[in-house]
Amino acid sequence: MVSIARKNLLEDLPRFLVAQAGIMFAVGLVAIQTGILNGFTRSTVRLIEDSEADLWVASEKIVHFELTEPLLTSQLEEAEQIPGVAVAEALLLGVGRWQTPQGQPDPLKIVGFDPQGQLFQPGYISEGTVNSLLQPYQVMVDRTRLTSLQAEGIGVNGTVNQLPARIAAITEDSQSIPASAFVFTSLDNANTYLTSSLSTKVNCQLQENDNLRCTKVYENSGAAAEVNPGTAPAILPLSQTDAITYILVKAQPQQDLTALKQKLEAALNETRVLTTAELSQITRQFWQTKTGVGWILGLGAAVGVVVGMVVVTQILYASVSDHLKEFGTLKAMGASNGLLYRIVMEQALWMAVLGYVPGMLLCVSISVFAAGQGIVILITPLTAAAALGLVVVMCLGSGALAIGKVIRLDPASVFKA
């Protein structure tokens, strides 16, 4: 009966192509929408999951990775003294503005970390070195955000919160899609940028000869005057009273993490200690449920399934209607309803497979192209398998709706004049 199913499927080629287009549309929407959701949420937790930390010490008022209250630098030293802690490092997050001499201000997220530390990994560094961030006013950005920052690459000069900044390194796979551009730098540089006074505007730019030219803008008159040519405000090292955002903790070997969490929370007031998996889950859940992103993308996938199912049902129903005489003849010859059901179901399975393969190849091509534009469409093997299962169920369901006409067919009606 395989030949009958295949013959019915390919007899009308234009109708077959329309059906395959409908299935490809359904596969595309499901895979792309799910891939966008996966890529979106993966990007928001990338810095968390790529770290080597076992525990994250945060404020008890934490909402998600980028939204939390500050801690004190003094708490870092307290954490280092707790039995069971092998390494503790600070992470500092804050907001700022980036501007090149020719460009407009662009919002950014300042991420300060210890370039010589062990626990924080800002993506894959493709150009430059992480140790260059130890120098004053040197920063690193993700390659996907160079265009938005109006920067071509390493060596581009700009300002962050009116202080000089030079791109010294390029990283990849470190940017959160919904966030402003991440600018990575050392803790001391980040502290300087975040504590610089915006009321007294000091604009500094690195010149081609590597000298700095700084001017101070007086708010009352708007006049500008050069300040200390060739210099910039001194870097402000972190002090005991300065704010940090997280304390990353690496536990000693064989240390029970639950017990260590309790020790840290007891020793550090108004803190919440989370494992890497817990912080990742909190952040994922926030973006998926509290922002409506998951619902919107899920709705798009549902629309794809509905449209694909309607198209396939119409095509299968029309195909069955066109071959009622053949099905009636088979029934008159003694073919059971089960045999006829298998013919239609096999036809539906062929449609599912032949529509899924090009549809998934198209989705993978789109994801590769989007990656070059800084858009992550993460199509995992699980996503591909789920899309295949969904399209098979969709086509079998459409076949079940179409087969009803054959099951109710009276063989005698076929031979009426």
C-alpha cells in the first residue's frame, strides 16, 4: 500500500507543494520562535553559567542578575575568612553612557571584575588580552555590540560617563540580548566610571599620540576649559565602603554547598546566597514569565501549528475526495477500514517528513545568518526533535479528520451511474 499512498501524494504536484509550504511554515514558526526564546533566555544567563563560581552572594532584595541591591566591599573580606571558602571575588555592575567623538551617547552596562581572577569568565576573548584591562581606562566589549557603540574594533577611543575609555579587547558570546551593551573592565576602572560625578562634566579623549585631553564644562555658563592636559582623573581603587554587586565564591573541595550557604548568610547581613543554577533559574524565570516574552513567542508558535494544520487538513481532505472512487473500489473488493486508514495516515506521514526536512534546514540557515547580526536563535537537538514530533502529530491529526469521509463511504455508491 506504500505505492498507493505515494501515488496519491504526488499525483497533483502543485497541491503537494502547497501542503509542504504549509508544513514548512509551521515548522519554521515553531522552531524559530522556540529558538528565539531559548537564545533570548540563554543570553541573559550566559555570564552566570560560564562562571566558575559555586555560590553567588547577593543582596536579599535581588530580582534577577542585572537587578539587585549593592553589597559592600568589606563583605568580600568577611566572606574570604569563612571556613570552606577557597576563593572569593567581587563583581561590580552599573549603568553608564558610551560616546565616541563622532557619535551620539549610547547606554551601556558596566561590568567590573578581576582580570586576574579565577571565577568570572566574560565570554571568549577573540582579540586582545584580559590583562590589558588592568591598565587605566581600558575596556572590552562584545563583538556584536561594536556597531551600536559606533566602534570598529580594538583601539577605538571614546568616553564612559565623561571619562576616557579605549577598547583594548574584543569578546564573544558574552552579551545579553535585552540588555544594553556590556562594557567589561577591571574593578578599579569600573569603580572610577561609576563614581565619577555627572554634575561636573569632565570630558576626556585619548588622542592619536596616546595622550589625554580633558576639558571641564561649567554648568552655569556652559563654558569649557582644558584641565590638566595629558592627564585624566586618577583611578579610584575599591575601598571598604565602596559598593559591589556580587561576591563570587568557590568552595573548597568536598565542601557541602548547603552548609556553606548557611554559613555565608549567617555571617553576611542582609544577603542571599545562591548556587549558579539557582541564580540562573531566577533570571530565566524573570525574563520568561514577568516580561511576557515567553507568552508572545509561544503564541507565535501556536499560530504556526494552527495554520499548518489547517493547510494540511484541507490538502488531505481534497486528496481523499478526489480518490473516493478508488477507495470505494478497494472497499468493494474487501479492503478493511483499517487498511484505508493506513493509506491516508502514511500519506500524512510522508507529508510530515518531506515538509519537516526543508523547513528545519531553512530554520538552521536563518539562525546562522542571525548569529552574524548579534541575534541568537538557539535551535537545540531537543527543539528539533520537539518540532518533528509536533509536525507528525499535526499531520496525523489532519489525516484523522480527512479519513472520516472514507470510513463512511458506501461502496455501492461508487458504482451508481
